[in-house]
Amino acid sequence: MRKSSEEPRLTSGEKARIAVLVGRMCKREIAGPDVYQGDLERKVDRIIDGAARRAEREERAARRGQR
């Protein structure tokens, strides 16, 4: 997992999607500690990776606009 200082800013939609996935993870944990959650963790990681790519893209566009 990333450190919080390295995580990109998330949009409201991304925050909501992560909140739903975390809720599903909690339900699975209640079902038992041996229940597999890797699929949901990968989905959260993909959302955060997408946000990082978007932040890089926006940063490059902003730098090009300043020239």
C-alpha cells in the first residue's frame, strides 16, 4: 500500500466507489477472517492508480499551458 502523502487527490466519485468497496470488505470480514478479499483490494488499488494517472496527466497539461 502507498503512504498517504503519496496518494493522489480523489474525486467525489472515486471516494464513493472506494467507500462502497470498503463496506463490502467489512461485510466479508464479518462473515469470517478467512474470507478472500483480494479482489476488492485490487479494485481499490486500480481506482487509486487511475487517480494517480489522472493527476499526472493534469499536471503535464498544466505545465504545457504555462509555456
